[in-house]
Amino acid sequence: MRNAWLVIILSILAGGGALYYTATHLKINTYPGNVLSDALPWRQDKLAYEKSFPQFRDSVVVVIDAPTVDQARSAGLKLFDRLNNDHEHYDWIFFPPAGAFFRENGLLFSDVDAIEKLSIHLAKVQPFLADVSSDPSLRGLFHLLNRAIERDKEGDFDLSHVFVRIGDTLRHELEGSKEPLSWAELMGDDQPEARDRRVLMEVMPKIEYSSLAPGEEMMASIVKAGDALGFKEAGIQLRLSGAAALSVDELKSASVGAQMASLGSFLGVSLVMLLGLRSLWLVLVVQIGLILGLIFTAAFATLALGQLNLISVAFSVMYIGIGADYAIYLCLRYRELSLHSKSHQNALKRAVRHVGGSLEIGTVTTAIGFFCFIPTSYRGVAELGIISGAGMFISLFVTLLILPAFLGLRRPVGIRPLHASKPGYFSKGLSWFLGLPIRHAKWVLMISGVLGLLAAGELQYAHFDKNPLNLQDPSAESVTTFRELLKDSRNSPWSLVTLAQSEEASEAIKQQLKLLPVVGKVLSLKDFIPDEQEAKLELIDQLALTLGPALGDEQPKQSPTTEEALFSLRSFSAVLSQDLAEHPDRSSAHDGFALNVELARLIKFIQELEGPQRTIAVHKTSQMLVGQLSPQLQQLKDALKAHPVSLDDLPKDFKERWISPDGLYRVEIQPKEDLHDPEAMERFVSEVRAVAPHATGVPVLFIESSNAVVTAFLQAFAYAIIAITLILYLTMAHKIDVLLVLAPLLLASLLTGALMALAGVHFNFANIIALPLVFGMGVDNCIHMVHRYRTAPPRDGILLHTSTALAVVLSALTNISGFGNLSISPHKGMASMGVMLTIGILSTLICSMIVLPALLAFMERRKLHH
């Protein structure tokens, strides 16, 4: 205070230097794998697997859904060609259909029955394929249909299927949709499922995890590529999922939540302080202290750790929520003493001396709530604990050594009495209410004991959610797409993998795993050598002999003119009308009538157009009906080139997904049960790992990481209770005060857990860290109340009439204003942390403001009685 301006100038200079140092040296490491210790055995298994097969680490799964099978395949090939040339954003693209091997040998991976069925169907349409392959236009299509109608008269095959598809295509065109005729579906003669119109592509992105928004540019480049290829205009949906996309979206939602919470926290804390302190000058000083403390804490993080992880980036929200507490205690005590002092400087000195001791103890206990995670394997929270725990000491430093310099510059205006001895501050009704815990201490303690027992019983219903996917924003595209893929057993990522030293070892462990009742399928590289190749190749050779002339390489005919194409439409409509008149009872008649109606509508629409508009309409119709024909014919030609396949014939990039460069063999284990059921997941993991102890994969990561987090929480909570108890025992003159401080907090902890269970809020990877923090913060309230009771008890004996009690309330409200903003975060884990912190802080406030005063009053009466 004697050197106020010097302290202020030095503080501002130090803050500016710390801000510059932080901005130039602090790094960000947002890789999600860094939040748990690499020393954990299951983490070692995962790292060893990723070292041998790096292509399975944090890839992006591109999901393409199209109106037709043809469009999906074509879109996948076009996107592959575009992305494969982008070496700035991607290391490699894995899309087997783009390679010659799977195009030529795809039929070998079908069942013999399926190939026979396809052969029979294609043999029937062989004569028509010759026509349309030489003339892939409206003219060729309707010439084919004219011949088909003649064959239909002989009863060779039913045209209903063809009429329905062409009629639907024409109707869609007239209604403005973009769903062309699927020749793959026509040739296949089977009704495709939704997943048949979907293709998946795996992309290994180049992600810079030193960015606060890693991967966003990469993901945006994929979307831009799809837009440039006209996917949206064609009705093709492109979505991104996979580990990398999930991480990007999670960080994005967490960052948005943290930014919202930081801003809301600062505004909320400022509003609460304005209402409680009732002095703009005091609020301004506290805000200056908050900003300086936040800057110094960030500089400490830079110096001590050099980087922030996915969890520790939230230290600012923690600091704003808690950092204002110390300044509030000082300011309210200063206001209270100012009422009895001629000099506000003297009041400030007395305030610092009075609250300094309890602030020091409170700093240590709160910091312990953060530091207790350091010895655990929860590395992400341990680093947050180091930063935030040190931030508590920085906050104490700012409160006791910098704020007095600002506060001493002027006396706050608008001071009003803050205690009951000054009439008018408390109404009689409020004074009566505040005295309830004192007058009915025995009843308060009895009710508290009953509540504690009920809360302890309710804890058995508390549940830990082991699925980190539930923490993310449920509306994020990567999350909704991932959940959709989980429903498709062909594409489910919830499988396990294990490594074997040789091919023989992989086959041996594969046979053992197949015997497990929880295993649905076990795959190794050998499973991609088609079985029954001789029979399949014979069928394919017969098909090639049958279709050979129809799929010749002769030059296609010149495209028809607009009028020629329109003439083909009219001619076919006339032929179809005559056939329907002659054979109204044929099975395809109903669908033929429907097709003729659409043809009539289309012809009328085109005839009403003139010049270029008519040409455009005819071209559009041609694209809708035969635009997908040539690629499908080429694919059919390629499929007829199948040849015997051995391990040596498999593509290099495919074999590298099953045999590592150092000779390790990968074995994939797929579950039989639905792993959405936590018990089924536990069974699957435990039984598989009993056979393959080093198996890894998403289910293992879910279970083991949740076990590690729960263990870290129990360790941290035990460390916090032991350390805080020891600190209190060593620093408190009256040893009974240790019990007085801890008893309400233990009750508050029980109430917090029980209320979480009643509210249906599950413990998870994010919010489980909150309970030790609530315990550490709650100790402060009780310490201040007991300290006030011992050093400056109120004249009327009602502890709730003091500035200390008001400071406890304001402190809790600022904490809720800070942490409560997390509850509106789009990141569900962060939101649940905000809910839990709010519940915990309210519980500690109630226990420190009701149970603790009742305990003190009860002990005082027993002392007087004895």
C-alpha cells in the first residue's frame, strides 16, 4: 500500500511480459490419445498395434450415399481420383474398388449360387445388351424395349420390373429430383438395400495436433471435393466419420463449449460480484485481479508443461470460476471493517490480516483438490490439476500482494451495513430465517444424518458410462454417421484385433477364437482368398462366352439428334400403347400403363419447349435413363476378366493391412452380440483377451479407459481427503475444527452423488473429475466459517449475519456462474461436468451454511451445559 503505484506498474508490466511469453511459447497438443498414461498395459498394446499398422490410426471414413447403386460407385471412383492427387492433406486413400484387382475379381467373392443367378438373368437379357451397348442412347434404349415387348409376348420374361424403374425415373425427372435409372439394379434383378447404395472410403489425413482446430481444413477439403464433383446437385450425400473425424468434431464442440463458458463465466461472475459487492470500483479491481491471475497462470502452464492437452485447455474456465473467491472474501471483509474505521487503508490492512490466514489454508486445500490427480494415470486431468492447482496459489498471490495496491487508491462508495447490528439491512423475517440452524441445531443435525444415510443408499444406483461416444455432441455429423454404421454389421468398427508372429500362429489363434460363443467371425489375410474358385471361374467363363458378343469393343453409334431422340420416345409410346390394348391382362400391363402415362407427360413437356430448351430437356432425359449405362457395362466387362487368386495376387496396399513390414500378422475378431449392451461388451472383451491377452480395439479402449478413469478418481478422492485432513490438522489450533470442516463436506459429497443418480446424470470420463474438485473447493467455505467463528464471532451469535457468510454465498454463486455455463455446451461430457459442479457446489453451500452453523451451535450448547 505504501508503494501502490510501483506495485501496479510492475504488475501490469509483468502481465504484459507473461502474455507475450505465453503467446510465443505455449503449444497445443490436442491428440485425444494423450489424456491417459502410455505406461498402462492396454495403452502399450494399442501403441504396439499402431506402430505395426499405422494405417489404422486416426483415419477418416468417407461415407457416400446415393439414390442408386450406380451413382454410389461412380461417386466413389470420382472422389478417389480427386483426393488421391491431394498430397497436402492426405497420406493415402484406401478404396479397393478403384484398383484393377477387385474390379476384375469381384465376382469371386460372391457365393456360387449368386453367380449362377446372375448368369441366368444376364443370359436372358444378352440379346438386348448387344443393342444398347452399341447405342447407349435414348434411341438404343427404346429400340431395346421394343424388342423386349415382342419377347414378352412369348412369355420369356416379365417386364414389370423394368417398366416400374423407368417409369419412376421419368416421374422423378418431371418432379425435379435427380435420381437416374440404375442399370446395376436392372441387371442384378434384385431389390437393393439402402446399404447397397453406400460406399465407404478410408482416408489417412495429415493432422496437425498443435492446432486448436486440428483436421478442420482437411475435412473441409473432402467436402469441397464432393461439392466440386456436383454431389449435392446429383442428390449424393457425403459424410465423414471415423476416429479422426470424431476427434475433430469433439474438439470443435468442446472448444465452442469452453469459449461460451469462459465468456458466460466472466459475465456471470461480474454480475454476481456487482450484486454482492455493490461497488463498481470493487468489481473492477476484482476483474483486474482475475485477468492478471489468468495471464500468470497461462504463463506458468507454458513454463511448467509447455503445452495444453484436450482437457487442460479448460483451465481458464476453472480459474475464472474459482479465482474470484479469494478477492470476494477480502473485499467483503474490507467493506465490513470500513464501517468501523476512520481510514479505509487501516480497514484494508485489518481485512488482509484477518482473512489472510484462512485464505492460505483454503488455497492449499483447494489446490490439493487439483493436485490429487497428479499421481494417477489420468494424464490429461493431471496436467489440468498442475495448472489449476498452481493457479490457486497465483490467485492468492494476486489477492494479497496486488489487489491491496488497487484497493488502497480510493474508498469504495455506496457502502451499506452488512451485519445485523446495523438496522435495516436484514428484515425481521430474514433474520429469523437465518437464525433457524442455530435455534434448531439438534433437528438440523438429525435430518442431516437421515439424508446422509438415504444418499449413501442411493449411490448404489450411480452408473459410469463407458462409451465416450455419448460425451460428444449427438448432432455432430461424425457421431450420427458413426452410430448409423454401427447398425450395419458389415461396417461395424466395434471389433478387436490381435497380432501373431507368423502365419501359422495367426491360424492357430484364429481357430481358438472361433470356438468362443461371443465371437461372430474371425478374419485373417487368408480369408480374402476366394473359396470354390474353380466352380466360380467356370461360371464366369461361361458368362463371358455368352455375353462376349454383346459387350464387344466396337465403336458406339453416333448419338441421335434431338428430334431423333424425341421420335424414339413417341415410337415406343405408340408400341407400348398398342401392346397394352392387345394384352390388357398381362402381368406387366399395370406397370406398362403407369409407364405410358409418364411417357405421355414427358413428351408433352418436351414438345412445348423450343430450340435450345428442347435440346437441354432431351439431353437431361438421356442422362437420367442411360447416363449410368456405359460405366456399368465397363464394370461388367471387367468382372468377366476374373482369374485364379492366391496370396501373391492380392494388392500390395491390401496385404499391408494384414501383414506388417516387420512380419506381424493381423487377426480381426468380430462380435456376435450387440456391443451397445455394456455387459455384452464386457463379455466379448474378457473372453477374447483370455485367449489373446494383447488384443486391442475400440471395445478394449472403452472398457480399459473407463476402468483407468474410475481408478484415478478413487485414488484422487482418497488422496484429497487424506491430504486435506492432514493440512487441517496441522494448521488448526482447535483439532475438533478438523471434524467440523470435514463432516459437512462428506455429507455434501454423498448428496452430490445421490442427486446425480436421481437426476439420471451418469458419471463419465469428463465429469468424474468434478467430485474431488468440489470437495477441495467446499473445504474453503467451511474453513472460512470456522475461522470467523473462532476469531471474530458475531455479537448476536448468528454466524449467517456476517460478511463471511455472505462471502461464502457469493463465492458459491460465482462458482456456479462460472461452471454452470458448461451445462449448455454442445459437448455432452462438458455439459454433464457443468451439471455435476453446479449440484456439488449447491450441496456444499447448503451444508456449510446450514449443517456447519448447526454443528457449531450444538457444540457450544454442550460446552455451556457441561
